[in-house]
Amino acid sequence: MTSTAPPPVGDLSPAPSPLHRLARSAERVHLPPQPLVRNLIFFVFGCAFFYVLTVSVSAYNDFQIGQIALYAVVLAGLSLLTGLNGQFSLGHGAFMIIGAYALALLQVHSPMNLALELVLATAVAAVAGVVVGVPAARLSPPYLAGVTLLLALGLPQLSAQYGSVFGGEQGLTTTPPIAPGSISSEQWLAWIEVLCALVVILLLANLVRSRFGRNFRAVRDDEVAAAVAGIHVARTKVLAFAISAGCAGLGGALLALSTGVVNVGEFPLSLSIALLAAMVLGGAGSLVGIWWGAIALVYMPTWSTSLSKQLSLGTSASAYLSDAIFGVVLIAVILVAPTGIQGGVRWLLRRLWVAITGRGSAGAAGARAGPLGPGSGAGSAPGAGPLAAAEVAASGDGVPPAVGGGPRTTRVPDDRRPGTGTPAADVAETRQGGERS
Amino acid sequence: MGFFVDVLLSGVTQGMVFAAIALGLVLISRATGVINFGQGAMGMFTTFLAYSLLEQGIGYWPAFVAALAIGFVFGALVERTLMRPLLGTSPLNPVIVTIGLLVVLEGVAGSIWGNTARKFPAGFSQRGLVIGTTRVAFSPFDVFIVAAVLVLVTAIVVLFRWTDVGLRMRAAAFSPEVARLLGVRVSRLFILGWALACGAGSLAALLVAPLSSFSPYYMDLNLIYGFVAAVLGGLVSPLGALLGGLVTGLAISFAGGYIGSDVEPMAALVLLLIVLMARPQGLFGGTMARRV
């Protein structure tokens, strides 16, 4: 993952190849400067992509696409929390439980419009996030991890203690949405889940570019500098945590919808840790990378079952093997490729861009920085406009460009587009090291 | 009254185990600022190794000592191979790696030994002592637990306060750069810190295993109670860890005894949140050690 600054080859390059000319013309396509408009364009592309995908595959694959989308919702929140705000949670499974049970209880006691139910389930989880986040946010990240780990272990046991409300071991059932017309129920469910995922990512992509997003990054990079710049540090951390918990709650509610039952057995501690591993695998802070993580989460049980068959370990070992693989992934990614898959993809695309056009971007230097927390994440816009477009097009999922977690530049990039820097962000960005401990 | 005393005594026993885990967390946290979430799983793994040794026909005490030694070496290995490359990167990275270690060890243990609940033998009788005419929930083995943890805490305090190595360890934890300039081999002391911490974690795992059945996941809750104990104690001093362990053990024991065993983790969570709100530096901590 080490990249060196490309040698300047501009004037020495031979006559432009067709590929070169294509790249040059791609450069002339200017995306609108407003983040909202740009993100909306990607949103529309994403909707179109998933529509084509869901109608062209089987019902079972539709179900899996829906699962990927709902995990993408959870991972989007987690990625925002870690990559942008430098906190991390071991208990997002618990917030999924809260969202799932909130939806099921709403459906049992006062059924209403599905969209309203989902919003309420999200809100309940976000409020729970505030309750947990307020005490923990005043402290350094490991405290939050410990508090959320305790939540992930303790919350499932409450459903046994208060079985009359939460249905005990059996849990509660949910009513799946009724598909209109001739659409199959799997396809309808997949559409709902994908739409939720894309809306969440659209909202988060805008949030990241807003004042709040800059505050998140400033607090991540240096709490003292952020406070000096007038940012309320604790409030910012709690806000990030609440948003993240709300995303997990929405994901949990969608999972409850798609499986038809809510049962704490579906949300063991290993799920929370697998979520963390998937987020790190995709690339912390990247809203594109979460899709890699979501795919890994959905397909890992299948892969580990076939792997344990190949190793002839017996059927009971495959569940353990899946957990162990996530653990190995977690360790290996942090040690070897801290920017995750999306970091690798971004690096490859940048190399390709340089190879084709013979021009580098200032952000290419210093890719071997930590991915998480201070000294990580792209403080600047990752890549220039056309590069970001190329990245989205090549990764094929049509969501807004990555929002952070990119290779940290070792200096303040001088090609930063005007208007993206604020005093707060600048304060944070002038201090690059990861000295805080 | 009898029930109250039993709950109190079992709280003390549990509290001692949590204190040992908290001590391990404190040793690593104050040297490197990392919370070792893998410590419980490392203890679990060494306990399974001790169990395998017992099945081979080796006696209880040799297996006990062997497990402690394995935990010690294991801790040193983890520091050298997994933690050292992450020195100087984002402080989140080593913590995430310890979580990875937790899942890997549980997965490997589950693949090897399965998820069946096993019974680990105890070194002493587990029948409650008779005081006067009533039998209380405090067995000779519980006495051993309390004694072992007290010896451990005393040894650590003595090491830190009155030995040369301890002084160097404190210096390395206080300011690695300055200590290095003064000729202290800081990286070796980090290895020693991890080894001691994981030895303490193995001791806790071996002590708590006979209290109920054990399986690959039995240390999860114990680890997190140990974390609560460490935070209560302020995450800096061995004595704080001991007192934090006692408070946590008693709180959990009373919540379990009077409300129901399923609320124990939430009781610990509430305790932790209250302490973090009211006294973020811990009940027994001094000023909060937070480097900026």
C-alpha cells in the first residue's frame, strides 16, 4: 500500500493514445459543484443500477441483495462513526436489536404506514444511542467500545428477563410488506431495503460535506484544536454516535422485516464484531467501501461453510470458522492494508489515472497512514472531480463518492477546491500526526 | 439474612476475579493506552489448554502453573507480533486488533473443543464452609480465589513500587520518549507489561472456570465486568483495580440475587454509565490520565 509520488512525465509523453484522449475528455465532464446535486445524480444512478440488477436476477438473489443493502445501512453509520469521528462501537448489534424490536412492537401494538414505522424505529435506536453516547463521549474511544460491548452482551438477556413484552426466546413476528401488483415479495422487499440504503447514504454523503461533517473530522483529528475553534466536542461526538446508532436501528428494522421474526438469537456479540470487521475491511469512513463489507457479511457464512467442508472440519465448526475468519480479516487489514478494500481500489484507480494521463494528483502521496481516527481519513476531497467520477463508475455501485478514509495526505493538499475548507477543518488539518493517545 | 450474606460472599469472590482481570487491563492500558479486549479470550484459551493437559493425566497444580506460564508467554508474543507494528499509528488500531484476537481465539477454540459446556475441576473443595451452624456460600476454593488475587495484587504493587524494573516500567508508561533517552529499554518493558497482564488474565480465567461451566465464550462477560471494574478503579492503579473489582462484584451479585441473573450485564452497564457521568476519572482514581 505504499505509493510514491509519480515521476513527472507530462511533456515527455508521446502522442496521446485513444485511451489518453478518452481520459482527457472525461476530465472535461464537469460535475456540478454543489454536493447535494452531485450526490443526487449518484443517487439516481444507484437506483437505476439496483433496479436493473434486481429485475434480472432470481428471487433468492433479490433476497440477498436486500440483505446486502440492509447491512450497508448499518455499516454506513458505523463507517461514519469510525472513519469520520474516530470513535468505534462494539455494540451495533445491540442497536440493531433495538430497531428490530421497536419495529415489531409498533407493528403488534399500533400498526401504521411502513415508512413511518421505519422512521420511528430509527428514531428509537438513535435515542438509545444518545443515552449510551452521552456518558461515553466524554472519554477516549476505548471507553465507548467497552460500554457498547457491555450493551451488546447485556441487551439480549433482557428479552429473556421481560419475556411478556419481548416474546422471550421465540421473539416477535413482523408483518412483511405486501407487494403491489405482480411484483414478487422478495423483489419488493429488496427495493424497500435498497431504497433505504441509498437514501441513508445520500443523507450521510450530504452530512459529511456539511458543517457537521467538518466538525466530526475536526474532533477526530484533534479534540483540543476543535474545541479552540469553537466546536462543542462532546455534543459532536454524541451526535455522530446517535446518527450511527440510528442507522443500525434502521438496519435492524429492515432485517426484522425481511426475516419475518425478531429474536435476540439473531444478534449475538459476534454479529457486532463482524460488523466492525466488515467496516474495516471495506475501508473506514468510505461510503463506497461499505458495500464491500456488506457483501462480505452476507456471503461469509456460505464461504465458511464451503471452506470447512474443504478442510473437513464438520458442520458445527463452520459457524466458528466464520467468526475466526472475521477476526483474521480484522487483524490483517489493520496490520497490512489499513485503508481497506476501498483504499486499495482508490490507489489502483489513481495509478491508472496517472498511467493514462501522465498526471498525478496531490493526494497520491503518503498512502501508508493509519485508516482510523486521527491521522487518517481524507481531510481533503478524495481526488479531483473526474477521478471521483471514475472511481464511482468503476466500482459499479453508483453511490456518491467516498467521503473519507482515503489515504491521508502528509501535508495539506494545495489543490483543495475552494470552499471546502472552514476554519475548524483547517485547524484540524494543520496538525497531521496521530500523537494523541 | 442468610441469603444476604450468601449474596455478599459470592459478590466478594466474583469481585476478586474481576479485580484480576481489571489488573491485567490496567497494566496494559497505563503503559500503552490500549484496552486489551482480547485478554478474556486469551485466558479462555489457556484454560482450555490446561483442561487438555488435565485430560492427559497431568495433575491440577502442574496444569495450573503451566497455564499461567503459557498466558505469560502468549502475552509477550502478542505484544511483539501484533502490537509492536502498530506503535505510533492511530490509537484505535491496536484496540481493534485485540478485538480481532478475541474473535479468532474464540473461533479457534470453538473449532477445536466445540461449544459443549465443560466442568473445570477446582483445586480445593467447592462445598461451602460451615460457620456456627449454617453453611455459607463461601468454599475453600473461594478462599483460594481471594488469596490468589490478593497475592497477585500485592506482588504487582511491590513490583511497581519497590523494584528497579517496576520503576522503569512506570517511567516507560509515564513518558516513553524521556525514559528511552535515559536508557530504559521501553519496548522490552512493554513486552513484560503484556506478559504480566496476560498472566493475570489467565489466572482470572483459571479461577473463574470452576465456578460454573466453561465454553469458548465464558470469558466474554467476565472480561467486560473486569473492564467495568478497571474503569471504576480509574484505569491507573492496581489497588484501584482491586477496589473496582470488589464494587463491581458486589453490584452484580446483588442485582443477580435480588432481581434476576439476566439483568446482571445491564446492572453493570448502568453502574458503568453512572460512574462515567459522575466521576469519569473512576471512583478511586486521582486525576484523569488523558494525554492530549
